[in-house]
Amino acid sequence: MPKDLRYGALLDVYGPFLNGKQKELCEYYYNDDLSLSEIAENFGITRQGVRDIIKRAEQRLNLLEAECRYCERFSKLKKLSAAAKAGDRGAEKRIFEIIDDL
């Protein structure tokens, strides 16, 4: 299972909405870069069990992001901020629109 590093950011934002085991295993997998086998050994469960828990957590994180879009908005704000610093006046207007939409 290749790691999608986007889940690290989603975990930072939406981690509190996962159950304890999902959050803990995802933190080990994405933040601490442990393999599925290493996590399984540490928790005394199968590698497949770890994978299933992480997959369910990823589905939950994706659902939360689809509903709230906080990570998407944050990413847009970072890009617009750089553009505004470079003198793009239109970027400033779009920043305020995103903030007002929150």
C-alpha cells in the first residue's frame, strides 16, 4: 500500500474525529513512518488488520474533507498568500472570499 502523504495533513485536521485505534495507527503509519508489519508487531495484530483499520480511517478522513474542505481551503490560501505577497491584488480579494466562506 503506497503512502499518500496527503493523509498526514488530513490526520492533523480531522484526527480527533477518528476512533482512538484508527488515529493511533494512522499516526504511526503516516507521521512516524512505521510499516504495516512494524505496527502489527507492536500491537499484536495481523498486518491485514492494521491495513483494514488504516483504510477505514482514510475513508473517514476523505469523507470529512469532502464535507468540510478545510485542507483544500488552507492549500488555496497558502498559494494566494504567496501571490498576494508578490503583488497580485486579485489574490487578496480571493483570500477574503475564502475566509468569508468559512
